[in-house]
Amino acid sequence: MTGNDHEELVEVWRAWGDTETQMIRGLLEAHGIPSAIRGESTRLTHGLTMDGLAEVRILVRGEDALEARRLIGSRNQVKTCPACEGLTLRSDRSCRWCGAPIGSM
């Protein structure tokens, strides 16, 4: 991302692998929403990707957060956690945001 270094960045997704990270970032980019990532170095240096270990956090400008979440939520593989209302994949057994167990929906 470029622009103001003091821009507020908001986390909109937690990815658990490179493929997922690139898919979400590609979706956002295709709709004109630049993104940044945080947490990638642990995954790359240690190769950990399972169950939240070394997850990658996808961040967007605060002004783009609502639209980014809407775009991500429009994917049919996504569901909302009943405990915290965070977005997570349908295949996840626990919420990526709060850790609450979630059944298949």
C-alpha cells in the first residue's frame, strides 16, 4: 500500500495459507481496494499454517473496510461467527477472530 504512513489500517480477514491470502488480496485488488499483510514472516520462516499458527492478517484502509468485508462476505464459502460476527470460512471448525467453536453451516 502506498500513501499516508499514518493511515488507519483495519484488519478485514485472517488467512491461513498463501493461496487463501492471494485469493483475498486479488479479490480486493480487482475492486480497487489496496491491501497490506501482517504476520507473514513467521509462516515463511517456520512453515506453520495450521489452525491459526502464523496466520496472515489482511489489512485495508479504514475507509475501505466496510466494502472489503462486503466483498469477502459475498463469497459463498464464507459464514459469520454466531459469537462475534467475524467472517470465517465454512470449512473452519473455530472462529478465526474469537476462537469460538463453530459447526458446519
